[in-house]
Amino acid sequence: MLFWIAIAMTVIANVAYNLCSKMTAPVHPLAALTATYAVSLAACLALYPLFSKNPHLVAELRQANWASLVLGLAIVLLESGFILAFRSGWNLGYAALFSNAAAALVLAPISVLAFKDRISAPHVLGMAVTAAGLWLMLA
């Protein structure tokens, strides 16, 4: 059950994320993201005590590794990229679909090399269809 709840959360958040990215005020994307992250910080600080067994947030933060820092940069790049894509005329549905499909094609070989994930013949066929879909979206 948790599996489906988690995926439902990502779908709902992804839809809200893309809708809000499309509808940001006509301010500089980094100004909009500053407001976004101020709200995110406040929400994390408010929710942390409710969902964590360890009341020491600073101690937890000290355990974070480089991946958390790079993730922060990746999120800013992702979000400002979507805002700029929408402002430059990308269609709401196509931008998210194109970005996620292209990312999946890049991540597949990385997952095999770095994490020893296995890719089957149907996965390869799916990747080929995805690549063809990206090509058709650009046609």
C-alpha cells in the first residue's frame, strides 16, 4: 500500500509542480524560487518535529552528505529550467513529458553502470519507443 501512496504523492506533486511552474508571476525565476524555498524551509522546519524520532535537527543535518547539497543545486536548475521553458513557449504537457523521458533515457545506462541494475529486452524496447517518442515530439 505504501508503494502506491508514495507514487500517488509524486504524481500529485508533479502535476502541482508543473502547473505552478507555468503560472509563476512574471518576475525573475530566481526571485520566484526564493519565495518557493522560503515556504519550503518553513514547511520542513514545521513538519520535522512531527515526523522525526530524533528531535535534534542540527545533529541530523550534520549527517547529510554531498548528495543533499548537489540535490539542492539540481532542484534549482530543474525548477528554473522549467520556468524558463514555459516562458519560452514550451507546452505544459510536452515540457514535462519530454524532460522526464529524456532523463529516463540518460538514467537507464547510469543505473546499470553505477548501481548494477538490470535492463531486460522489454526495457530496451521501451527505451527505443521512448527515444522515438522524443523524436516525434520534436518533429
